[in-house]
Amino acid sequence: MSLKFIKPALLCLTLSMSAPYATQVQAHGGLSLADDVCKLTIGPYTMHFTGYQPEATQEKEFCEDIPATGRTVVALDYIEEALRPLPTEVRIIRDTGAATEAKENLDKITILHIPAKVYPNGSINFEYDFMQPGKFVGLVTVGDKQEYVSRFPFSVGEPKGTSPFLIGAIAAVVVAAVVFFLRGRKPTKMSAT
């Protein structure tokens, strides 16, 4: 096999396998990573989101999914001064798969509730001990009449699965490589002995 065919094939394989990771900006509701800062969008406002697990990851921050079960410390810091006089409520619920939760069901699936109040210092800090892995939803509500709600799903202690896009890309590369290499081969003659 010629070296001039192997180099392009390896380049295509490498690019195909890395493409799914380059586009890993997944929809996590109002939570996004911008300029290495986690920002939570709530209507026209934004908050800085920081999470820690002192026992599991020491001082390493996380932005979206929580890496392990256990004690988790979360800080929400207001970015806009306009948030300081507005009441803010924080709630963590079990993810039931429903797009929205009815008020009567909300209390049944709530695992942490911080009632609405004004935070004049512009910072909300809380801890929660996640005992079991699973999928959850964070709800942050802002305003006198609860005008703005940010809903962001996250998981706790769940391994990152292999993306179906990655599996498809690998399969496509393998098929393309097999076709590419077999197409150039000449059939060998069978000799009679």
C-alpha cells in the first residue's frame, strides 16, 4: 500500500472522529459557557454560575453537569445590578421528562427549594448533598410576579456516554476506508499447482 494513500486516509479519520467534539455546544437551557465563565440567562438578566464538589474535585469548578454524587456547593452571582432589588427563587427538581411542571406536581418532585427573597449583596450560595446519580432540572425565578424563569437540565454522577454522532462518524470512516483501499487493489490470479 502506498504512503500517499495512507496519509489522506488518516487525516480524514482524525477529522471525522474529532468533529462531534468540536460541536459539543449542547442545549442546557439557560446555562452556557462563554469566555470560560458559566452564565445563566434569566429573561433579560444573567447570573454567573459556579459549582464545586469539595470532597470529590477539590477546587475544580463545573458549569453544567455535576461530575459525582455528594456534597455540592453552588454560587449564583448577579451580573447586572438591576437584579439586586428583585426577589429570586431557586429550585432543583427531579427531571420527569415533562417540558413544564404543574405547580401541584412541582412540590412532589422538588429536592431543594430556596424561597423567593431579595439578595442585596447580589449572591446566592447554597449546598445540596446529591445522594444518587440521575437527571435533574434547575429552576431560577426572578421578579416580583415571577416574570422570568430559567430552566436548565443537568445530570449528577452519570458517565458521559458515547455520542451516536461519534459512532456514526466512526462507522462512516471505516466503510469509506475499506471501499477506498479495496477499490485500488488489483485482483490476484490464482495459480494452479
